[in-house]
Amino acid sequence: MIQDIGQHVLDTAFAKPQPKETDFVLIFEKTDVFVLPENGTLPTYRAWCAYGGTDAELVHVFEVDGIQFFTVLDPSEEIKGQLKRENSRYLRTVAPKWLRLGAVTGLHLFQWYQTHRFCGVCGSRMQPDSKELAMRCTCDSCRSVTYPSICPAIIVGIRNGDKILLTKSSVYKNPVYALVSGYVGVGETMEETVRREAKEETGLDIKNIQYYGNQPWGFSGAQMVGFWAELDGSDQVKLQEDELKEAKWYTPEEIPPAYEDAPLDLTHYMIEMFRAHKAPGQK
């Protein structure tokens, strides 16, 4: 999965390092990423300078094994015009593989910076803090501090004997098969969210909820938490059509072809576990 980066370590501890030529400068606009036009790689500090970027524009976000990562809150049209624009899904393919976690974490933090430019208390401008990874209000009488946002969400693989429930979203274009998922509500435990989402989206009751694992998912600023559960009662699906357009039961042999050779996301990792008969309690 995307967080499986071997011996590499991503460290978001606050720092203000002097950039080196081989450090990375991650340039985004909304959910798009800008890469070098000649080879599609992420820009380095050397490239950033060559395109006319300055140190004053850089915001340090984290490091991986001493390699520093910076982003730019307001990249100029001149610099963006010299680069190639890609949808954020492109970050699933960057090489080497450990760089994917770094790139997507950079997108997560960039989007957080963009949505916290103004103080939620007094409305004044916010700016990156000088002492920690935070945004601080510039108003001397307020000085409110906001830290990076992480949204907890659940994924649940619902088993019915030797079958698993796979769904297709009605929200996204050409979606791949997935598992039931949803964001944790205020005042809910994650297990309560699992039950609620299963019932809301599919009309199914479930039991024997078992935690499996979790992962950071910077594409949506989420922390995805995976569970397995068993069907409890009728297997008749009642779709929540504004969320799902399809939900069907599949045996391991009936599961559609894999979305990726090595799934980066927890949803498809769990689906591949079931295909391989390696889900908890599966024969």
C-alpha cells in the first residue's frame, strides 16, 4: 500500500532547512500536480530555480531520509506554464515507489494550506507558522493556530459466507469496484460508523466487526481505517442511489480483474486479500 515504503521514513517534524539541489518542490493547483515536461518527474529544487522560482516562495512540509520536500502556496502562471499539468491520480505512478507517499502527503498539506488562508475566528489572513507545522493568524489580538486536518473514514469488507460485497460509486466517473466506506460522524465510534454506513448505503445489517488496519490517504486528506464484518440477516441489497449505483456479492473467483498490480489503497488491498483467500476466517 502507499504507506509501505520499506526502510524509508517520512518525518513531518517542523524544520526550516536550506534547500539542496536534489530536494523536491511539489507544485499543485487544486487537485492537479505539475511535473517536468521532458520526463514527467517531480520538480527538484534545481529545476525550481531554473524555472525562475525563489526561496522566499517555498514552504517546507516534511523530509524523507534527509531529502527535503517543499511546496509553493501561490506558484506563478509563468512557472506553471513551463511545466506539464497532470491530475493528482498521476501521483499513484511516480517512481521510485516510496516517493508516492511523499507526493500525496505533499498534496494533503498543500490543500490544507489552501483551505486555511483565513482565520476561522476573526477572518484575518493566516500564514505558515515559524515554529511548528501550523497556520497562525496574523492578527495580533487573535493569533489563532490551526494544525493539519485529518479526516477519519472507514472501509468495511462485508462477507456473506464465501462471498464479498463489492460496490460501484454513483458519484465518480467510471469508478472501479470498491468496498462500503464513509466518514466517521461526530460522536460516533468507528464501529458505529461501520454499521451505519453499511445500513445506509446497502440496507444490510452486519455483525462480528473486526479491525484490520489503516492508512494515510492524502488524496482526500483522510485516515482510512479498514474493518471486516459478516452479514447478519437478509442479503438483499437496497442501494442508497445517491452514493452507489451497484452493489453485488462475488466469490473470490468472480471478482473482476485487479485495478492495480500492487494496490496502493486499503480498499483494493482488502479485495485482493479476499481474492487470495487470505481474509480473516476465510477458507
